[in-house]
Amino acid sequence: MEKLILLGHSNGGVPILIDQAFETFGIKNFLVVKNLDLPDISYPKGSFQVVHVNELDISLEAIKGYPVQFGVHNCPAKAIIYRHFLTRYGLDSSSYLSLIHSQAYVAPSAVLGAGAFVEPMVVISSLAELGFGVTIKRSASIGHHSKIGDFVCINPGAVLSGFVEVGEGTVIGSGAVISNNVKIGRRCLIGAGSVVTKDIPDGMIAFGNPCKPVRENDAWNGL
């Protein structure tokens, strides 16, 4: 694979994506399409060829025919970026490359949507279903028969038991534990270390042991 296009620019996300793209596919040539005016990221000489461009300065020809991935992990930002590049450049979900680390375990019966980003030591169990643009960070575990919506981010060390459902755009904090059969709504934020034993409705920030809704999640306001 000659080159990977990263849509969006996050100082935390881009280096992780680049390292994993190299480990997974041997890619060393990257084009980072910046959505924010952040400083370019520098790499050791001779490691990767990374070109940063402003989104307004590119054309369809510059990215046509190359696989793309998100350069950000933030859920609302992913949704905005996807919608923009779909409308302006015609990049639908089939254009997005999944990056699944070789040290992750994905059960043969699990189904992953396009644009997944799965870090080392992740476990995705039998008959789990992941939507489009899902991020699962290191050492997280997705239980059997779980259903994970589009643009969900599951942070390091989180444990989802069996038959768990997580709605579109929700963030599961580091080290959170979700009990069997729990349903977490769309666009929620579950705090780090929470123990979730009961369903959480849409659009809530919830945390604690036991986890309880605390207030509305305004991160998605206007989207």
C-alpha cells in the first residue's frame, strides 16, 4: 500500500495511527489533511514521509484512489469530518481503511465495520458487531454478542461483558466495566473506572460505582 490519507489532525491521534499503519501494512507515506490550525508533527529523520496540508488546499485528485482513515479519535469530530468529506469529495464508508493491530484478537464470527481502529491487546469476542469508524484502544475487551454503534470510542482497559449495546457516538472511559445485557444510549460519556450495571439513556454523562447519569452531554450540541 503506497500511501494513507488521514482526515483530520490530532496531536495525540496522528502519531498512533501512523505507527500502527506502518506496523500493519508497512505504510511509510502519509498525507495529513488538517481540520485545525495545529503545528505539524515531526518524526525522526528517515522514519516516515508525512505531509501536512490544509483541507482548503487539496483537490479530489490529490486523495482519489488512496485509502483514508480518521486522524482524530474524538467522536463528534469524526462525525463532522466524515460528513464533510462525503459531501465535498464523495468519500463514503467504503473508502476507509481499518487498522487492526496484529496483537489484537478478533473472533472469526465478529463483524467489524469499515474504518475501525483497534489497538494492541484488544479482545473482540464471538458474534460481536462493530459499526463504522469505531476506535478501541489498548487492552479493552468487547464481550460476545455485543453491538457497538458508529463512531464509538472505547478507551484503554474498558471491559464490556456479553450482550452489551453501545449507541452511536458514545465514549467509554478507561477502565470502565459494563455488565452483561446493559444498553448504553447514543452520544453518552461513561466516566473512567465506572461500573455500569443498569441501562444509560441517550445523551448523558454518567459515572461512578454504580454508574449513574449526572447531566446531559453537550459535546454533540448542534450536530
